[in-house]
Amino acid sequence: MAHGWRVLGNGISARRTQQLWRRYLRETRRPLHCLLFLLPLAAAYELAALWVTRDCGPGRGPLAQSMIHGVLAWFGFAGFWVPAVVLVIALLVWHRLRRDCWRIQVWVLPAMVGESLLLTVPLLALSGLFPQEKEELAAGLFAELVRVLGAGLYEELVFRLLLISGLLWLSVEFVQLRGRAALSVAVGLAAVLFSLCHFHPIGSDLFAWGSFWYRLAAGVYLSVVFVGRGLGVSSGSHAAYNMLLVWLWSP
């Protein structure tokens, strides 16, 4: 009899664990939780970037941040705050389009930190398959950590949320693709553009096939994470990987 109760208890516990896991997977993809997860990181980056600029002068900023500044400057919007505001507005618009509720589950946020760190492991393995030349930290370790933090946040905003969403819409509306076919085209094109935009004349790097394939593979991986796990986790894993790589490269 006691054994039967233990089996029943274990079965109930397993079901509750599965339910909690499914709930976590669902909640972390909600735009509101992505915003709450990313907002402290964006605020920390913007404040640290101001500090670095004050001490070291203007340096090489993240690619996606420069792209946001460049586009919005045509409309008269300028200032260090612009990319962070774009991030907030994009997630609030996404929240509205989903007609999502305003319910917040605080417990999912620390779990997203752990998941983001865990998902850096495949990226580290990928960097081992495509060896990269170590960059000189001309502005210092702290300044480079700040820069790559911003790159992780805003590249996910531009190349994942905005670009994949836009390409998916174009694939459905104009190419008449549906379902997985439309999503595969959007993910593939976004990864190619993500890689190409790092090279001259848009980016600062000179073109090299090894670097292109590495960034293409990383772009596909991060796109899959974005589609499956949402912007918060994909941005967190991208930023954590960037900062870990800089720390490993530091003398």
C-alpha cells in the first residue's frame, strides 16, 4: 500500500514538473517578460557606454546600434537613448499585437538568466569549429565588455526580432509561402544578412570566408533560439557569449 502511494506521489510530482516546465517555456516567450529581462541589461549598457565615452572618448560602437542611430537620424531622432527606446517600443508593440495580458511572473526572470548562460555552450563549441583571430582590446577590457554587451542586445533586436519578422511577413504576403517554409526562408536570409553586415562597407571587418561562415552558423543558431525561446533568451545568450569570449581573450 505504501509503495502504491509513493508511485502515485511520484507520478503527481512528475506531472507538476512537466506542467511547470511547459509554463516556463510559454512565459519566457511573452514580450512583457522579454522586456523585463532585457531592460536592466539595456540600462546598464547605456550608462556604462556613457561612462566609457567620457573616460576614453568615442570608440567603435555595436553594429546594430549604429544602424538604428543611422536610420532614425534621417527622421531627426538622435541621442544615446534612441536604441533603448526602440527596444522598449518594439516589445510593447509586439505585446499589443499579440493581445497579451499584463500578468507578470517574476520567477521566470532568474530562470531566463540560467537558460541564457546554458545556451552559450553551443556558441562556444561553434567558435571552436571556426577559429577566430583574437582582437586587440585597444580601449581596455571594460570598454570592450560594454561594447559586446550592446552588440548582443541590439543585434538580436535588429537581426532577429525586426528582420525575421519583416522577412516572414514578406514571405507570406508576397511570395505566398506558408508555415515552416516561410519561417525557414526568413531565418536563412536573416542569418546571411547578419553575417554580411559585419563586413565592409556596412561593418568594420574585411571580408573573409572563415569569418563569414562562422557568423552565418551563429546567426542560424541564434535565429533558432529566438524562434523557439523568444527575444529575451536569444539576447541574453548572445550577450553572455560575447562577454565570455572577450574575457577569455583578455591578456
